[in-house]
Amino acid sequence: MRYDLLIRNAQVVDGTGAAPFRADVAVRGDRIAAVGDLGDVTTTASAADEINADGLYLAPGFIDVHTHDDTNVIRTPEMLPKLSQGVTTVVVGNCGISASPVTLAGEVPDPMNLLGQAEDFRYASFAAYAEAVEAATPSVNVAALVGHTSLRSQVMDDFARPASDAEIAGMERLLCQALGEGALGLSSGLAYRNAFHAPTAEMEPLVAAVGRAGGVYTTHLRDEFAGLFGAMDEAFATARHGRVPLVISHLKCAGAGNWGGAPHALEKLERAARHQGAHCDCYPYTAGSSTLDLGQVTDEIEIVITWSEPHPEQARRPLADIAADWDVSLLDAARRLQPAGAVYHNMSEDDMRRVLAHPLSMVGSDGLPNDPHPHPRLWGAFPRVLARYSRDLGLLPLAEAVRKMTGLSAANFGLDDRGVIRTGAFADLTLFDLTTLADSADYETPIAPARGIEMVMVNGVIGYRQGAATGERAGRMLRRTRRITDAPSRPIHPMENL
Ligand code: ZN
Ligand code: CU
């Protein structure tokens, strides 16, 4: 047997949730060629390159299901914030904002400005975007959703109202073309002011088009605060009506008055999942981050400004301090800072842990790669789940934590032959040292690669080794080629596997 690479004696966490087992993993070309005891290299197997993984864990490469890396995979194809965490695939286009199918001339509507400047929006079709990704050859694979706010930006000039029938038809045309060209589905960001005025009746025909094409619907809910449960009901109903599997983005109970709501939110998710495909994603932090939203300005939580166009000198400072310096109210200070970005410390640790541990949740970083002082989730989300929440706190077994960032994610987004270690699957692999694994990024120093990620392979090519990118980039554009199932998603409780 001739292999290109042999990883010896690894503790394999295969992505299915099964308990780790000791094995050798062989790679030939872009695929896993064998898994098991591959014997003595001189007799049965030989490989050009051999890695002794004794004492290390080997997992499928992590799939970041919630990203805003749309233009970064083209502009900064090294993708170090993700690659250095062991991420091998990013799903872009979340929260209603995507780089395609979009062209923009003037001002970039909020929060599309999280993705880049006007000149970064130049992909009139999904196909053009996909070709640009392929030309850039990022270090990680890319799969993409189409954003509802992005569609609005192409057919409407006033976002503060529902779309007309003709505008909905225009959005549907753009969406259907993108779905035909390989988009995974549709995302929405109904809490944002430029989408908030879209009623359920605007979403239904779009989501139904996704259902006919066999895609997925992800949604940043209309309300993550006091109206969370109603917003969840709206999302379930819209997805059921369109016969699409639903992913609720970054499920959280935001705002000091709403803490303690996670058990009920998860119960609702479980109940829905008995009748329809329903999951959520989440990140392992108690602060959110986005553009600065006047509706979220309050003195009940700490809000830290990360960037401000008119006042860049105020970045990294608490909004309360800025307001005090200027001798104005929090709201007035926020108004003066806009457009701006912020980190909101608006969740409870207990709620966050419950969502993270729940069998229907996946891990998604929601990292903001264009923020000069980003939320630490951009560089730390995945190692933090494994090191802090699984290893240190025992919140969930390692195999279950890995399943939430690999096998479950691949299944929910229709990424065939990824997210799992088995013969024939793509060789997207992450090798890590669980004893030293740590997310180094924090709120003070958010730009910092994780420790303990020993090797990251994408499509059979080693892209990261010993703390540095190798310079070889082998990421691909992953176009949807089949229907993503909308079957009810019975939660598999991790304890059933033990
Ligand atoms: Zn969001
Ligand atoms: Cu997001």
C-alpha cells in the first residue's frame, strides 16, 4: 500500500460522537485512504510523509457554520484566524448579509458593512463569487448562504418598509439563480433595522423557494431579547411553511432581564425538532458583537466600542466612559460614534453553557474578521469549546464537542464526505494536543492564535503545522449538489452513546 501521508497512533475522534479510539490514518490524494491499525510501515504501508501522533487527538477539520468571512476568503486567503483554530471549512453569508449576489455603488447598508467596503461587493452572481473564491484559493473550504438583507439591497432603495410583490419577485429570481449555482440556502438577520421591516409574509415566498431547491434556512432571529420565544415561533413557522431545515443563528437570551431563559428556548427547539429539521449554532462566550445598535444601548450591561468611523480614537473603550468624557447620555454618545462596532456583554454564563451543551447546537464562531479590535471568538471559539468547556469544566464529552463542530455541521449543511473521519472521506483533518490546547484570544488581546493545534490538513494538503501556516492553500468552493434533508432532527443525547 502506498499512501501520501500516514498519521500514526492518533486518538481518533471521528466526528460522529463515538468515543475516541486509537488508530492510524492514511491519506492518499485529497481523501482518507485507510483508518485502523495499518501495521509496520516497512511491510504493509509506506508513506512519503509520516506523522507520529502519539498522545495527540485527530479530529475531522472543524466546520465553522457561522461566519462573516465572505470577502476575507478572497482578500486574505491565508485565513489564519480560522486555520489556526483547526477550522477547515467556513460557511459564509450568515445573518442576512452575503457578498453575493450583490453589487453596491454608494453607502454599504448596515450591517453589510461588517463584510467590507462598497468596492468589496462586486459579485453580481453567486457563480461570479464562487469563481473569485476559487481564483483566490483560500486555505479553508468555503460554502455560502445568500443573505436576505443582501437581496433587499439589490431591489429596494428604502429598507424601512416591507418589500412590494414586485420586489419580492425580484429577490426570488436572484435567490433561485444563486441556489441553482450552488448556494447552500438563505440567511436572514431580521433583528437588524434594514431587515426588521420585512414581515413574515416577505420571508415566506423566499424560504419556500429555498425549500423547492433543497437548501437550508438560517436566521438571526427578529428578537433575541424579551421577544425571543415569539421570534423562535416565527422562524419555526416560516421554515415549516417552506419545508426547509432551520438553523437558528447564535441562539441566546440577550439582555439582563431575560437571563435564565435558555431551558425554555431549548425546550421549544426540541419540540420543533420533532416535526421539522431544527438546530441552532452558538459561540462559547457571554458577549455578543456586531455593529453598534442604538436599540441595544443600555446601562445594564457593559458595551465596549471596537471601532468608530467618525471617532476611531474611541475604539477599545467602554461606551459609558466615552459618554462620561463627552458629558452626554449613552444614547447620544452612541449616535455620535455611528457607524461603529461594539461588544455587548449581554448573556449569562449559565444560559450560554446550556445552549452549548445541548445536542441540537453546533459551534459557529460568528467572528468579525474586519473589526480592528475583534471579539475574541474570531480567533478562539473552537479551541475554547474543547479546552475550557469540555476538558476543564466537563460540560460535554470531547467526542460530543467535536461532533458539534464536524459531523453534525456537515450533515446540516449538506457537506458530503466532510466532518467525519472514515475511509473515503475528504482528508480535512485537525491534530491537536489536548493537554496544551488553549484559546489565547481574550477581550484585551483578541488577535492571538490558539495553542495546541499541531497540524491542520485541508483536502489532503497540510496548511498549518507547528504554529504557522505552511503557505500551501488547498481550500475549495463547496457548492451544494443535492437536497439538504428537512427531516425532523431527533436530538441524540450524548449520554445515549456512552
Ligand atoms: Zn447574527
Ligand atoms: Cu453573524
